[in-house]
Amino acid sequence: MKNVELSIPDMQSAHCQSRVGTAIKAIDGLKVEKLAAGELVASVESDEVKEELIEAIEKAGYKVGSDNSKTSTTSGGCCSR
């Protein structure tokens, strides 16, 4: 398993965190370590699982920053509108 830390700047509220959690829960080969305001820490079995994870988060309406990124200039998510 490979550790992945993603920045999801617009995922700040408990509602947004729940929405992302629901979007990624069915991904095989993923173990969520931490889902908190603005960040997701997980273990993935492969790069393909990581790509599936990012796609699911983006499909839910959130921008994903690069690994270990803490800033974003874009706005999205359900609570920022």
C-alpha cells in the first residue's frame, strides 16, 4: 500500500466531508486514514486506485490539489456557493 495525502481546500464543513466520504467509500483498494477539513490521507494499492480516488472526488464537485498541497486558487464544493 502507498500513502497518499491530498489537499481538498473546499471540503471544509462536516457536510462536505460526508459528501466526499460517500463518493469514495466503494473504491476497492482504498483505506481512508483521515478525512478532515481540507485534507484526505489514505492508503492506496496502486496508482490506478489513486486516479480513481481523485476522479471520484472531482465528480463530487471538489478540486483536488497535488499531494501535500495546502493551497488552491479555485473554488468549488457544495458549501462555497
